[in-house]
Amino acid sequence: MRGPGRWWRRKTTPEKVETYTRWSFHFFAVMEFFSVGLTSAAPLGPRLGTAAMLVVAVHATLCFVTVSAAVDWTRGRRPQPTGLLWALAAVTAVIAAAAIALAEHGPEGEGFDTAAGGVFGVILIFGPGIIALGVRDRRRAFGIAGAFAAGTWIVTFAIGASPLTALFTALIVLAGGMFIAFTAVFSVWLLDAVYELDEARETRARLAVAEERLRFGRDLHDVMGRNLAVIALKSELAVQLAQRGRPEAVAQMVEVQRLAHESQREVREVVRGYREADLGSELAGAQGVLTAAGIDCTVTGAVPAGLPAGVQSALGWVVREAATNVLRHGDARWCEVRLSTTEGRVVLSVENDGVAGGQEPSGPPGSGIAGLRERLAGIDGTLEAGPVDQGRFRLTARIPLPVPTTPADAPTSVSEITR
């Protein structure tokens, strides 16, 4: 069971909804064959029963193929299966007409009439409903069910049934066909909505990245814009002074050198501030993002007082990467973040129920979980990531804390200081 379960967990939420929709309507075709194809064989006798079973099998197979083509069409993967839709409509009409004629003019017997009527009713209910999957307009989808119901009344009345019986039969076909057609229309609408929401979430993520890049660009512009302008002016002044043989040119170039070093230092500070992550902010941000995505996220533990900035930055990156992987690679329903300090180590654990959420994304060296391991190794930390029991994934980071200086370690005399 691990194989099918892993196959299902690898799918995104829209892909899961699409698979569920597709196989729900496939099940209608399978149910049609088993409900009337097999059960009608005995009441209709060997010859008619075998013929009816084969005819229903053909109709069920055509329904099965039409469902696959129609769902692919709704997702834009192929043209509208117009030929299949007309073929299914024609086969449905012919089988239904043959079944009702057989019920009226065939051999007498309650079992015979019941079997023929079952074939007639099920074929006319499932056929229009599945055809509705391949129709874009909702009114046209419901109109197909209404057209089959009207045809039922005409054919039933024409072969000798009373007007009331014909009307009652048509109403049954109308109710069943409308229900399946409504199910098809709603399923397609829901599938489209899920894909649109997923695309909107990806767009929001891309916009967030773009906004962060713009912010970083503005910071660099604010830092470098003024300094570069001053450097350009002073360099031009130094050139003019040097051409005149003035000694002030040296002072101007010294000032240019100072401004260049200052600009280099300020750029490094901007980049360092961009790359460092605050642990408290990352914990709050991860909880907010996951909760907004419909994932029940809980954070246990507080940031220890006096935690070194390097440790906070490393753990902040762990939280950021773990939350990103839960959103991007898994289908988690809950996520728990635990922060604790034990035995001289700070331990951060991120656990969720989407196993796929912990898979390392493919990318260049230094990215994803591999990059986190390299970052933690620089401060003697470790990172463990992998699935645990009952379909859960756990990511645990452990970083040793620096040993504080104790009074016993301090010098106790002048001789120890000068030693």
C-alpha cells in the first residue's frame, strides 16, 4: 500500500481533485455495466441477455472514453471531443429505443419488463449526464437532459403507452439526467476553480519575490546612489587639479578612496541584513503563511534570551525553508514547530503530515535542505530530515550553544593577568 499512497501524496491538490473527478465519472460507467448489464442477462434469456450485456458494455466503454476526453478538454489538453459526444448521444438513443420497444412488444413476464426498463432508464440517465461533461454552456448541458426526456415521452407514447405513463417515464428520465448533468457541471466548475486558486497562489508567491527584489534594489540604490555621485564628482575634480599640477588632487583622490571603502562596507551591511533571518520574525511569518494556506500551524516554545545572532539567523533559514517546502512540495493539513533548549543545544523541529513536503527540491548545490546542512555545519550544527511513522515528515535542526564564561574561569590575581 506504500506505493499507491506515495503516488497519491506526490500529486498537487488540483491534480488530486482532477483524479477524483475523472474516476468518479468513470465509476458511473462501471456501475452502469454491473447494475443493468449483468443483472439483465438472466431475465432476458441466453440470447437476448447476452446481447443486452454486450450492448450495455459497449455503451459503458463509450462513456468511459468520453469521460477521459471531456476532462482533458476542460483542462485545455485536447480539442473538444465533438465526435465522441455525438456518438454517445446516438448510441444512447438507439439502445433506449430498443429497450423500450422490447419492453412493450417482447415476451410477457415481469422479470423481462423489469430488465428492459432498467436498461432503458439507466442508459438514458447516465448518457446525457456524461455528455454534459463535454459541453461548456450550462444551459446547453441541462438542455441535453431535457431533450432526452422529451424524446422519451415521444417514443414511449408512440409505441402505445398511455400519455400519463409516458409522462411519468419522461419525468424519471428528466430527474435522473438533470442530477447527473448538474453533477458534471458542478464538478467541472470546482475543478477549474481549484486550478485557478493554485495559479493565484503561485502568482502571489512570484509577486512576493519580485517585491523583495525591488526592496533590495531600492536599498542598494539608496546606499550607492549618493556615494557614486560624490565619487564621480571628486574624481573629475582630481583630474582637473592634476592637469593643472595642483597638489590638492592627491587629497581629492584620498577622499575618493575613503568613499569607495565606505560604499563597500555599506553594501556588505545591506547584503548581510538581507541574508540574515530573524528567528522570531520567521516563526511568526511561517505560522501566518501556513495558516493562510489552510494548514493548521502551531508554534511551541519561545526564542531563548541571549541567543547568538548567528544561531538565530541559521534557525530562521531552517524555518523559512521548511515552511516553503510544506507549501510547495506537500499536501499537509497540519504543521507543528517546536523550539527548545536542552543539554547546551537549541533544537528546532518542524513536523507535518505531508510526507512529500519534506522532499528536497532539485536544484544546484547549496539549495534547499542541502544548503541548510552546509549553513548549519559552519556553526557545528546538524540537520535531520525524513519521513517518520504514519505518513509524517520531520525536520530537526540542532545547534550547540556557546559555553558562557563562568566566574571560575576569570583571572583571580594580578599575576594571572600578567602571566
